[in-house]
Amino acid sequence: MAALLELRDVAKSFGSVQAVRGVSLRLAEGEALGVVGPNGAGKTTVLNLIAGTTRTDRGQILFDGHDITRLGSHDRPRLGIARTFQIPRPFGGLTAYENVLVAYTYGRRRGARGTPREECLPALETAGLLSRANDTAGSLTLLERKRLELARALVTKPRVLLLDEIAGGLTEPEVDELVEAVRGLRAAGVAIVWIEHILHALVSMVDRLVALTEGALLLEGTPAEVMGSPILRDVYLGQEL
């Protein structure tokens, strides 16, 4: 199957620290890929490289067959790559609707049509936040701010959605709510790359898992294969998952 997103031997260092060491990955249209590994494994750096907020030192990033390695982070959403952040970063003084409107105005994919109202309200509804559309982002709960992260990404009409520990800090019922929202995106055909430490949520959603350690690719396979590997258990704090 042709890759929608592909990383080829991608590497990134920060001074003397090699955060990513020659990682190669492929993501098919509509596929969900989970990324696991201990803290400091390079997971978020890989997401930043895909999103363009961090530049590669080596290797290529291809999207829909085109080399986007040197494309800036402001251009990648217009191609169809959107992301959420581990710590939500809304404009606290703006309403939830206005936050989504900003994303629509500056990040929507090229060729996407529809008025702001036609696009922003459905994004809020899909993310489960329509009832808080006119409330300021600063007044939202953590779960609601996570939902706002999703809505801001969705309004750009992504083909690939990058999720960075979106379930972190939530209660078990809140995690379940968020997983259902992500499940709906998958059903709509959005491809997903998801970093998550709440492993049962991740495993329930993804087609494949990759495990990173010290910036390098350790394992790749089905969730059962990766999670059942003694190699992963040894690396991941030495505990069975």
C-alpha cells in the first residue's frame, strides 16, 4: 500500500544529544499508528519533525509523494497535516469558537471550502465541545481544553492528525470519552499518529505500534506483537505492560 506519510532515515540532534537516530516510518491513508517508548525516547521530537516545528538534520519526510522536509510548520496544515499538543495551548481570552476560527483562518487545507460558521461549528460538535462554543478557553476544564485541541486540528481538514499524549492528565471516564472522539475521526478516514502513555487507550485504537528507545526504532508490528515483546518490557522500565 502506498504511504501517505513517510519518514526516511530521519535524524535530529540538540547539541550533543541525539534525540532521533535514523528513524524510518510509513503511514498509509486512513491508518492509525501508535508510538510508545520511555521518557526521552524521541517520540515528541518525531512528531515535531513531521509537523515542521523542528527541522531535520538528516533524512527526508514525504507527504503524499512530495518531499516536505524543508517546508515550514505554517505550510504543513495547508497540505493536510494537523497536530495537538500534550499541554493544550488555547488563546485563553478567546471563546472556544474564536480559537477554532483562528485555526480555520490560518491553517485550513488548500482547497477546503465552506464558510467559517459551516466549518467551525461542526469541528466543535465532532470534538464534543459545541455547548461551550461561546465560553472562553480559559474557563474550560482540562478535558474540554483537550477537546478544543482536537477541534482546532479538525477544522483544518487534516488527512493526518498527530496526537501527542492527548489522554494525559485525564480521569478514566474522561479518557474513554476522548477515545470515542478519536474513534470517530478514524471512521471518517483521518490517518493518525498517536503518542500515548495511557497504553490501553492507545492499543484499543491503533492498527500498528512502533516502539522507540534512545531516539531509535526498537520494534514495529501489531499492538499484540509489540506489547507482548520481552524486548519492550526490558526497555520500558523493566515492567510488564
